[in-house]
Amino acid sequence: MLLLLNKPFQVLSQFSADGAKDTLAKYVNVPNVYPAGRLDYDSEGLLLLTDNGALQHLIASPMFKMPKTYWVQVEGEVTEQAILALSKGVELKDGMTKPAKCRRMDVPNIWNREPPIRERANIPTSWIELQITEGRNRQVRRMTAHVGFPTLRLIRAAIGPYSVENTPVGSYVEVELTETLAEQVQHFEREKARKAATSNRRRPNRGQAPLPHGKRNAGRPDRAQSASRTRGKR
């Protein structure tokens, strides 16, 4: 099962309670599903949930390079120089980001955020679309701040082929796995089973080696012999 949720602003990407903050339990009533990756409390948009562990790993892991597309409202009129820098990668405290796809975009046709962003009359805002394949902590916000355009609103619009468009905020729909993703899940599960089998074969036998048929282990006397010896000493 794969669910596509349009996560609202200020909702934790978890089902367990954490103080007075809203969680996924307020919006998703399907048992045994868990988020595949995370979306920050103050970010909005697409969050995928599944009851399949292999699928959850594939979606969340940067190793499988499912691109994540964000619509980002930034403070100020974003420049071509900033867009070029984001595309090439920027140097953050935890290292250089990988090359990304970045372009300026018109204001998307989206829902109103509650509460709305703080607007200042003398400072304009603009929107960019940023597609990355990494998943560092608060990466998009740090990237835009690095090039001089702080993020005001952050919406994850897509993960791979799955898009949040046409899904109302706070709602979820069940979607089918793409053929490619289904094949990746099957391959991942086969590899996991193969590695487990190989590990079991290599595991050393902590017991004693089997003896040829009819032979007794000299290190452990036969119970009958032990009992006979004991009676003879009495």
C-alpha cells in the first residue's frame, strides 16, 4: 500500500503524540502505515506513507535517488546568479550539495497556508522550483539562505513520479506503484533475502562438529558409562 498525503503546515511527520502539536494521526486513519522519509513540521506538501518496509526504505534512502521537487517562496526577487549557484551546488556546513535543478516559477496555484507567511510591504517575494536528490536536514532552507534568499514557505510538490497536485491539503489518496518502483522493491527484497542466506551459511557452528556414525564424543562421557562408573565407586 502506498498513500499520498498533502501534509499541512505545522504537522509532525509521525503518528505518536508530542505535546500539543498536530500529528499524522489527525489526518490518516489507516493502520500500520508509516511515513517514507520525513517532511519538516514547518514544511507542507507531499508525504508518502506505506506499510511495506522495503518500499519505505527505497523512497526514504538517497541511495535510490528519487528526486524531490520543492516549490519555494523566498524573500526578495531571486536572481539568475542565485539560481545558477543552487543548480551547481552550494557549500553548506556539512559539505557541498549535489547539483540540482532550479528555475524561477510563477506563483503556483496552491492552497492558503494557515497561518499565512509574514509579509513586509517594502520587501517583495518570489518563487523557485528546486529539485534535489539528497535529504539533508533542512537542506532547502539552508541552500536558499546561503545564496541570500531566505525561505518563507516550503512545499514539497513531488517525489519521483508522485505529485501533490490535485490532492487537497490535509487529504490523502491511495496510489499504485509505478512499474519501475515495483521492480525496485522486488529486487531489494531478493537482495535482502540473498544476503541473509549468505550470512547464515557463513555463521560459525558454535556447537561441536558432528562425529562419524557410531562414534561418541570423547569429551562428554556416555550417560550409561558415567552412571556405571559412579556405581562402581560406591
